Amino acid sequence: MIVYIIIFALSLLGVKVADIWYDDRPRFWVGSILAVLPPILIAGLRDSTVGSDTDLYIIPIFNNISSNGQNLAEFLDSYPDMEFGYLLLNYVVAQVTDLQFVLQACIHILIIIPLYVTAMKWRDYLSPVLFMFIFYMIFFQESLSIVRQSIALSFSMLGLTLFLEPKFLASRWWQAAIPSLQIATEEKTAMYLSKYVCSGACLIIAFLFHQTAVIALSFPIIFFVFDRFSLKQTYVLYIVVALLMVVFFLNFDSLFIWLIENGYIDLKFLKYTSADDTFTPVLGAANFVVKIVTVVYLVYIIIIYEADTFLKFFLVVAVLDMLFSLCALIVQPLDRISLYFRLVSCISLPYLIYNYPMLFTDDDTPYTRPVEGIVCVLLFVYWFYVYMLGNYDDTADYQINSALFI
């Protein structure tokens, strides 16, 4: 546990340095390196016993391509059920080295850096330090195991950010690559085009690493609905949609099985349903409690403040996170669907704390509670209870790969 705490502290210190000296490029890059390097190193140096999937497929697949010398087509044919992006990453790394450390480090480069970029893009609206702290508390341990979906989650978050970014400007790369974008950055056409193209590219990359990334397509749809239609104007529509969502969740397992049996979803996903006995139903009570607290917090803020589109979007995503978590009552892996909604709390909670302080009155004198400190303590207790004491995903007992020093 101490190893993780030290790594998290060093990384958060780097995030703070980069945030403070954002406009001072040399100091910003020093802070950024310190922010991303510790978690990448700890992930790369870990032993195969750290992470439930490390021995299951991460190391076996890499050892196979490293030792057999197959060409890319043969290698892809060897794993028809594995996503193309992940196999391509293994193949590229294997052409350079057969060291397990390099592969694991490269995997977490693709996890940590997109999330760090996401945090920095939101820096005008929230604390990047709190963003990364929440990620470490609610997901980093799982990223040491479910690496393919973790990469998909990171790029989905970056894609969501690029879609929502209110002042996105075309970068020099786009202006050089597309002559039509060589116009003033204030032009809405260039701004929206580059925003949506980059967002779409992130979602494509995410899908190449894990097919569940298709869930991230719901983010722009949810935001568009709340941005265009107010609750007062279309309350009937919202009531109908809410009822349909209830029906959907009550029949989710049956619908999922039907889609698989009719060929709409790959047969390999059948083991993640009640039609197979590979997994047993498990509801993470601690995780569910955290979700309820988040929803209650959002509802409270919406009541005392005039709800904007972001608040309504975050509330719906938090509710979906909670509802999809209930799918674990059917079969445990279905809880993974909620991960895309769960990770949005890295944005929503810091956004709430930064922009909507919780006001109280004492003898008609308004004051605020130290909400950020309370949230951090609660999340640390959650992390300690679930990942350290509970050893979720087999990451509590961190060991360095001893083979690196032989």
C-alpha cells in the first residue's frame, strides 16, 4: 500500500506543478513528466502476480508474439476474439523488445497520458489535481488488470472532453494538414470541425482496444438532449424516456442474450450473461454507496443552484452509473459497463466543487464546508477498503518483476 501512496503523491505533486506553471513551458513539462511517469513506471515494473488479468492474457499473448516471430496477419489470426488495437500494440512492441516491462509501460502510457491531457483541458473549470486523485482512488488499481478496457476508457474520456470543450481551437497540426482550416481560429466552422474530428478519432481508437467503447457514444447524445431541450418544455419526453430506461434495465440481461444469439454481438460475450455460469452475481456494496453519495450530491447542488446543461448531464451519467452497477446482481462482469459512466465522476465531482460551493448559513452568515477535503477522505477510505483490504483485482500486494534484475 505504501508504494501506491508514494507514487500517487509524486504524481499529484507533478500535476500541481504543471497546473501552477501552465504558462511557463519548461516548468510545465517538468511537472507533466513528474505527473505521468510514476504511475507508468509502477505499472510497467509490476510482477505478473499484480492484476488478475496479467497472467491471464497480458503476458501470454506478448510472450507468444515475442517468441514465435509471426507476421502481423498470422498473429491476428491466432487471437480472433481479441481487439485489433491491443494485438497491434503487442506486435509493435515485440518488434523492438521482448521485455514485459516495456509492454506494460506502453499500455499505461496509453491510459495515463490521455487522462492527464483531459485533466489539463478542464483546468479552467476544475482542479486537475482532484481529477487525477479521483482517478487513482476509483480506478487505477483496476487499470492494472483490465488493460484493454482501461485504454478504451481513457480515450473515451478524452473524446468526451474534446466534444464538450467550449473553447476548442484548431491546432497547428490541423491547420497544416487541412488547408480549409487555415482561417482565423475564431471561426466556428474550424473550431467545431476540429473538435468533432478529434473527438471521433479518440472514440475510434477506444473501440479498437475494447468494443464496449461504443457505450461512450451515449455521452454526446445525452448532452445534446439536455442542451437543446429544457425539462420544463419537454417534461413528457423526459418521463417517457425515464420509463423506457427502467424497462431497459429490467430486461437488460435478456436483451443482451438475444442480441448475442442473433449475431448482433459477438458470441464471446455470452459468458458475461446469466446464460453462462462462468461468473456469479456480485454487487460491490462499497462502490454502490459511493455512487449514491455522488447522485445525492448532484441533486442537492441542482436544488440550490439553477441547473445548467453540465449539471444535468453529470446527473444523468451518475444515475446511469448506478443503474448499470445493478447489472452486477445478474452477473458480475456486467458492472464493467458502468465504468464509462463511473470515470466521468473524475470530471463531475471536481467541476461541482470548483464551480458550485455548498453554501450554509449560521446566524444569517453564509459559509462553505470543506467539501473537497471531505470527498478526498471518503474516496481514500473507499480505495483502502475495496482495493487494499478487499484486494479487488489482485493488486494490493505490489511486487516488482524480479526478472528485470536477473
